[in-house]
Amino acid sequence: MKLAVIGLFSFIGMAGVFAQELKEKQKSEQKEISGLENNRKEKLSAPMKTEEELPLDDRGKYIYYEVVSRKGKTKEELIKAAKRYFKSDSSPKISLVEKDSLYTGKGKLIINKSAFLLTRPSGEVRYQLYLDFKEGKYRFWLTDFSFIPYQRDRYGNFVPTTAIGIPLEQKPGKLNAVEWASYLKATAKEAQVFAANLKQGMLAGTAIIQPAAKAIPVQSTKNQKW
Amino acid sequence: MKLKSIFTTASLSFASFSYAQEAPLQISGSVDTYYKYDFSKQPNIGTSFGSDQNSISLGMIDLALKKTTGKASFVGELSFGPRGQYQSLINGDGTDDNSFHIQNLYAAYAFTDKFTVTAGYMGTFIGYEVISPTGNYNYSTSYLFTSGPFQNAGVKGSYAFSSKVSLMLGLFNDWNVYKDLNGVSHVGGQLTVSPVEGWTAYLNVLSGKSAGAVGTGTILDLTTAYQVTEKVKLGLNAADYTVTHDGGGYTGAALYAQNAFSTAFSLGLRGEYFNWKGTGEDSDEHITALTLSANVKSGGLTFIPEVRFDDGSTPMFVNKNLNPSKNASQFSLAVVYAF
């Protein structure tokens, strides 16, 4: 009988402890949920990261736009530097055409699918490049992006499936929405790489300077003090 | 602790391997499967692949590797399954203890931006359609494709005169063989012309005497495609194959028209006329085939529902009662995934 009473009290006590723990757990979970909600609200109110997706221009077309200051450089020097850069081997194959003091050209960005160490091209994004020069500064923008999917040809090489691209602004429909979103992100990333290379090339005035190879250390055996 | 050191070692190995890679190894491929129903309840239409009647059957799994290091590159493409073995490769069914799976195996070296030499076993340069289902719009294939070469082993040099004109010349084995029993016996060439953006035409020739053949076979082939608008694409394949000393051959033409209604849905029609040249006392026989296919795409996946009607000059098919018939028709649904 004694044992039964002790057992009953113990059970009630343990149940109380469990109930208390459960309450505290629920409270902490509620705290976590409200914390997450607050974080989500903060994220939603924060400005969109421009490096993840390209902004739209006033025509409703995706655009990558940048103004670069080059104090001390004349307009002519900047034009020469740009021409030199686009003639160099390491630059994209773009032939610049001057039109009303604006330089234009057509190029393409290769979009790769990557997983672990493997990669393969899934398509190309063609674009129109605009370059504009003034004393001590220049600006450039890429726009009129259109996507051309690649497919493997009979020799196992990836080649364009068509010659006319699909504008990136076009809505892909539900079936291809995820794929299309990845193309948009990849385009933004490749446009940034293009911009970085162009700015580097313009700084050098020629092609991108590759870092010099590290000299191999020489170990002499002629030293007698060993 | 032990696990941590293993992980660190693996990470370092991974990092050093990544660093050592000049350009990443490309791995790509496809898988395909299909269902076909011939309305005469017999597997009537004898073009390549998609041959099984009222069965959910396999195409193939295709795996391709490509690596480029500087001016040198290689491609190795292996296929497993009916489409990629006994339906497209000699000895692919293993009946002679020899089971090959190779669709492409070659190395290339670009001596200059304009001149490249390639040697090995390559997909043929003849014709419009290919073995890989990802390279064709229609799932069933044309008579021109089935009758022409699939692969050519050999050595070829390609020279680009400009972005619009290039020429390939090469020495090749007999069609579709890994080794030539009567020596390197074929010579071939391809003139590529791209007059305007979106339009490319290939003029092909391949000539030679195959082992055991009665005469020299020469195939002349025109393959061209034109992207008329963003949505509309036209293609044409016309070919003539003649074997001397009354060895037969064929003549044919296929017209391809496709319209993309959206990025996910398109329709394509193939119309083909094909003539088998008679030998000896036998007269020519011809066939007209019409194939309507849809392509529904979602990412790497493509569904290809298709109907096909073939009409022969002679009773070359059978009907439901197994009586000879000039006509055959079929429905198929294929699923192709490219990666």
C-alpha cells in the first residue's frame, strides 16, 4: 500500500515535470517561430541582391549596367584601351561598331550546368553590348539577352539547337520555370564575370594579365656548410 | 577524430584534384523508353528503333565523355540498351561473343583555328537524323536514316575557309565497322555552307567498296536546316545511294517542318519519299511516310507522342489478319531525358 502511494505521488510529480517541460518547450518553439517570422519580414523588406538577378531597364529588358571612373584618362585613351582589349586573345570575340559616338557589339555568354567536378554547356545567352566614353570615365551595358539551348550533336559536341534565341524576358511557363530561373541567375553571374574582365582589360589597356608563374625554388648541393 | 582527419584528407585531395584540372571533364547523356502500338497489331514499320509492338520497351542509356586540353580533345560515347547496341551497332547483340557499346570514340587536334584533324570512330556525317534520341525531333526514324551509314571510322581533316564555308575530307572504313576487313576503302567529304544566319547546308559524299560488296557504293547526300523564325524550322534531307554492277541502292527525300508554340510545346511533321532500287529482274519499290510528332519539354525531359502512316507501292506490310497490305500506321509515346 505504501509503495502504491509513493508510486502514485512519483507519477504525479513526473507528470508535473513533463507538463512543465512541455510548456517551456512550446514557449521556446513559439519564440523560435516568432523569431523566424521577424527574420523573414526583415529579409522581405531588404533590397534584392542585384548579383543574383539582373534588373530591368526602362524598356522592360534585362540589363547589366555599370559606370567606371578612370580619372586622368582622356576619352581617346579609353576608346583605344577598349579596342585593344576586344582585339586581344583573352577577350570575348566581339567586333565593336561605332554609331553616333556609341560603340556596340554582339557577344554571347556560355551557360554551364555543373555538378561536383563535372560541367557541360546547357546553352548560350546572346547579348548586345554598348560602350560609351567620356573624359575620365566610361560606361557599358549588356542588354537584349536571348537564350539558345544547346544539344549534343552526332559527334558528342554541344551545339546551338537554333539560330534565333528566346528573349530572357519571355515567360517560360510552368514546365520550364525552374530551368529558366537558373538561366537568369547564370546570366547575371556571367555578366558580372564579363564586366570584371572588361574593367581589368581596360585597366591594363590590353588583355588580362595572367599572374606570373611562381618560381621553382632551387636546392643547391654545392654548399659545403651542411 | 579519425573521421575528421579522413574528411580533411578527402577535402585536400578534392581541392588538389580540382586545381589540377585544366578544363572540366564533360559528362552528358540521355535515357529513353517508349511504348508503340501498331494498328495492325504487328510490328510492321521496319525503320530503326521503336520496334516492339504493344510493349513498354527500352531505348538506351547513352553516356558521353568529352575533354579538351589546349588544342587536343577526345570524345568517348558509350550506349547500353537495344537502341545503342544491336539496333545500331554491328556485333552489338553479343551473338559472336563480342559486345561493343561505342557510338563515338575519337581524338581531335586543332592545328589552327581553321584546321582540325580527327581520327577514330565517329557518328556519320551523312544524313539528317542521328542515333541519339535527343538529336531527333521525331522518335521513329526515317527510311533514309535506317538505310544510310550510322558511324564511320576513319581519319578526317576539316578546314574552315570562313565562318560560312568549310570543307571536310577523309579516309574511312566500311560503314559501321570498328575495323575494316578489306583495308581503308572509303573516301568521303563534306562541304558546309551557311549562307545566312540560321541556314546551314551540308553536301556530303561517301564512296568505296565494302568487304563482300558486288561493286563500289557511292552515296550523295544533301542535309539542310533553316530556322525561318523563332518558332518555325524547316529541314530537308535528300540522298542517292548507288552500288555499281547492279548492286542496288536507294533514293529518297524527307522534309521536316516544326513549329514551337511555346518553349514547352511544339509540333513537327516529317514527310518522306523513299525508293529502293531494284536489282536484276526486280523492279524498284517505293514508300511514302508521314509522321506527326509533338515535343512536350520540361527541363531535360521530353515527351514525344507520335502518329505515323506509311504507304508502300507494293504490299510490304501486313494487316490485322496477317494478309499483305500496302499501308501501316502506328502510335507511339516516347520519354527521353537528356542530362
